[in-house]
Amino acid sequence: MPNPFKDFFDFLTRLFLNKKHIKIGLYGPTNSGKSTLANRITKDWLGEEMSSVSRIPHETREIIQKEKITVQHNGKKLTFNLVDTPGIATKIDYEDFLKYKLSVKEARERAKEATKGVIESIKWLDSMDCVIVVLDSTINPYSQVNITIIGNLAARKIPVLIAANKIDLKKSDLKKVEAAFPQYKSVGISAEYGHNMDDFYKMLFKVVK
Amino acid sequence: MLTLQFIPNTEIANLDQESKLRKLISLIKSDRILVLEGGLSSYEEMQLIERTMEQINKEFRGIEICTVSSEKRKTEFSTKIKEAILKAFGYKSGLTIIGPASIVKEIRRDPTKIELFAVNKRPRKK
């Protein structure tokens, strides 16, 4: 249950003690492009990738953290630890992985690891100082997973930036994402091709500071 | 055959978090689609997702869930007063629909409507 005393303490911690090493999490449903965005950020600022990506859902099944990433914008610097999290889902069926030509054994193993990944993502939510919610802008944003993630972040008073990903695709609808969550700052990006990343970093500064 | 069970707020309002989750999961695992009066909070939904993930196996593959909530809704001052009075008498607005993923294929929502799609299980021809 959200605790107002803890919220206040976390706020003070963020404000005075830990500002140089804040933790920014990438959260969202599966296959929205969290790891692609993580790689884009680390490639832009460290020259290397941090996560593996795949078209098969639940590719990221463990928390992956990259420390001390320094982003610069308009002469300002922001240093943070970036946390790439497994996608949150309400159901996991190993048979869904068989479509991607995995063996039954591989599919079952992937499903088992994926359930653990979802649990881990949820447990880490409390330790985040800021969260980038990565949504696939070609998909209806009014899904319960999206609403539950954002509702939990709001209850914990964690700053949120919505990255509406895959704007390079024809079906992308940024306005629908913005309309679904009007109380939060949204930015349309293509993490794969690096489109609109300048605006993304600009927004990130606004949300974190 | 689909079994839809309505759960009035009075039935779960006095349960602690753990008992509430246990009761809901037990009903979902008995293949019922639940309609909860009052709805679950975002925190409770996240807890439910976490707990159901712990129990996924060959038979139980998770849940489909959808909440219609009045939380954070922009309302007029008079409406807020009415809601506060109703809340004081135990009334809670909103509702949550939850079903096992083996029965509920998808709950689709856009701002104006909610559609529940059940899995079409036709008997196989011999």
C-alpha cells in the first residue's frame, strides 16, 4: 500500500541526497520497445548497447541495469542509472511462443522465466526515481496493463514520461496516446531509427528536474 | 458455458489485502468471470498481477482484467461532494472485470465502451 511517509522521505532523498545517481526505469507492456530505447540511449551516450532485442515477446526476462549514463542537453547534464525491465503482462501462455518456431521445451522455459520477469519488474517499481513508460504507438493505448502501470506510478508519486514508440510505422497514432494519458508528458519517438530523440532528451530533463 | 459472478463491494470491502487476493484468485481459477462492484485500485491490480504470475502453470495461464474507475476523474465540485458522502456510507464507484485467460481472450476498451471476447471452444468433430 502506498505510504505517505515513505513517499515524503523518497521525495526528500531525491531532492537532496541522491540527485546525481537517480534511477530511471523503462516500463511498459511486452514488445513496446523498452530494450530498443535502452540501447538507443546507451548507444547515444556510451557508444554501446545494453540489452538484446527480439520480435519474440518477453525477450527481456531479467532486470538489466546500466550505471552512470550522462546525458547532456542545452549545456545541462543529467547522470542516472538506466534500468531496463521485463514487459508487464497479465497472462503468459507458452503456446504463444511456439508461433515463433521455438521448441516446446524452449517455449515452456521462456514462459517460466517471463513470469519471474514480470514479478521482478513489479518489485522494482518502488525503487525508481523516474519512469519512462514505453508504449507502442501503433496499438490501442487504453489497455489495462498501461493503465495499471501508470496508476501505480501516480500513487507512488514517481515522475513519468510517456515515450510513444514506433512513430516510423504507418499505423502509429501519437495523438491517441496523448489523449489516453493527458496528465503526463508524452513524446513520439522511433527508438529503432533514433527519430525525435532530441525532443525525448529535452522532455526527460523536464520530467526529472 | 460462461459463469459470470457479481461480487458486491460489501462482500470484499472488509477483507484485508491478502484475503481479498486469495478469494479473487480462487474464484478466477474456478473458471468464473468476476464483476467487482467498486473496482480494484491500481495498487490492488498490480498485486493481483504479481500473485497470479506466481501461480502460472500448464492449466492456469493468467488473467484478463479491466477496471472502469472514477479515480482521478475531473469532476465538478458538487459531484465530488456527492461522491465523498456516498463513500462515507460505504459506496464505491467503478467496477473491475476479471477472468481467467483460458476463457477470456481479450477485454477491449476504448474511452466509451468495454468489450469482452471469450474463447470460442467448439467441440472437435470426431
